[in-house]
Amino acid sequence: MQEEQLDIFDEAGQHIGVEARSEVHRLGLWHQTFHCWIYRVVEGQVEVLFQKRHPQKDTCPNLLDITSAGHLLASEQPSEGVRELYEELGLKVRFEQLSEIGMIRDVMSSPGIIDKEMCHTFVFACEQPLDDYVLQAEEVTGLLWVRLAPLEQLFTGELTEVTAAGFLVDEKGKAVDTECKVALADFVPHEAHYYEQVFMAMKRLAGLV
């Protein structure tokens, strides 16, 4: 099976070619991703839905991350990334239903990987019950709601932990309802400016700013 091929870009955002995903991460080349954050408003408070990454993921295993995200393959457009919502969550959504934040650059590093993403970032207000989501077993091992106001305080250091509620998949593949405390180290370490832009967009769309 051929490895995923990704468009690569220079620092100015100009397309400079196509490279295999493993090389893109090894060499720290800019590439495009699709990110979609799901949120809801409960009693005037924004809540953000995080996925828990599978323990076998090559980057940030077992951490809480964007509700749904994936690489854009060579020649793909951001609109084609909407497939990730169906593949990872079983959620059928038209691209036109998403609210666009824009392209945010985000850089993360881990052993042997330099992940330099040009993130085409969107948000989607969704009230669907968690029981109706169908998770991609090899990618996602749970879904957890976190209130945005305390989450922002966690990211600024004002709190050391926040409450997350939803479900986690056990070793038998069964969804188990969960409410737990999570700390900053439990979240994927996207750059601060990335989270700030996403959270501000959610508050703006919810009419809170």
C-alpha cells in the first residue's frame, strides 16, 4: 500500500512539491490539514467536544485533541477534508454547514517528528447525543465535553485541572460513560495562538463576545 502523499510548502506558503507523509514529518515540511471543532451551548456556556486519540497514534497518543482532523492529500482542497467527520465520528455533514475560522499555522515536535501544519480550521455547532457517534476504532477511543470558560483558565495557568464528561471505549470496545478531571498535560500541545483563535471563534459564534 502506497504511503500517503502530501503537498508541501515553503515558509511563504508557496507550493513546492509533493512528498510522502513520513518524510514530511521527518524533515519538518509545511503541509495542509483539515480541523473541525464541534461545540454546543448549554445554559449560556460554550462546551467543546474533544476526541481522545488512540494509544497507537504516531503523534500524541492518548491525548485529547480536535474533535475531528486529518491530513489533506496531494491536490485536495479543504472542502474534501469534511470526510474526516464521517470517517472518525460517523457524522454526515456538508462542508457548507461548517463555520470557517481560517488557516492557522501550528508547529509541534515529538521524537523523530516535526509537524508543521497549515491548518484549515472550522467549527460546527452540534447537539447530537454522544450515543449517536460511531467512532473509527483505530483512531479515536472516546469523546469528552469540556466547558470552555474553565478550559481557557487551564490553558492560562489559572486552573490546574478541569472536568471532562462523555465516554471512553474500554478494552472490549464498549463505550463507558465517564466524568473525570483532566490537566493541561492531557491535551495535545498545539501552540497557544492556535487554541486562542479557535476558542475566540466559538465564543463569537455563540454570541458571547
